[in-house]
Amino acid sequence: MPRTKADRTVIHRIELGGKERELAEGALAAFQFNRVASPIVTGLSDVSFVVTAAALLAVFFPELKNFLPKNPVDPSDTIDAVTDWWDMRRTEVQQYGESAKA
């Protein structure tokens, strides 16, 4: 049976209040985080991914080699190495900010 041609257009619009908008934004943020975190967690469970990621870090950040812990089994040595690297980065960012102001 053929359809009749529409004689009018009806527009339906759904409006959200402030609370509903907050809930929708929270759900969207959780969904987006899940879309990013799932492949990372899956990759970290694969040895070849971890080796590839470490190799890429070594290529793009060669200065990290100076901050590797001497004994990675010792947590304090690892924490000290990460802290030293973080302090170096913070100093570089501060110097960059000061040079940009000048």
C-alpha cells in the first residue's frame, strides 16, 4: 500500500534541565575515559606493547636514560628517579615561561 505524502512537519525537542545536563556530561566523560583506558590497559597486559612503548619513549625522550633507577626493584630508588625527572621537567617549563615573558 503506498504512503501518502506528508502535509506538515512536526519538530519534537527534548530539553534537559541543569541536573540532567550534569548527569549526561558525567556519563559522557565516563564513556570517553573508558574508550581511552580500555586499549591502554589491554596494551599494558601485552609484553610486546610495553617493549614498544618503552622503545618509543627512549627515542622521543633520550634524557630519560639519565633518570632510570639503578635498582628498579627498590621502590625508593624508582621514586627518587621519577622525582628527579619531574623536577627537571618543572624547571624546564619554568625557564620556558620566563623566556616567553621576556
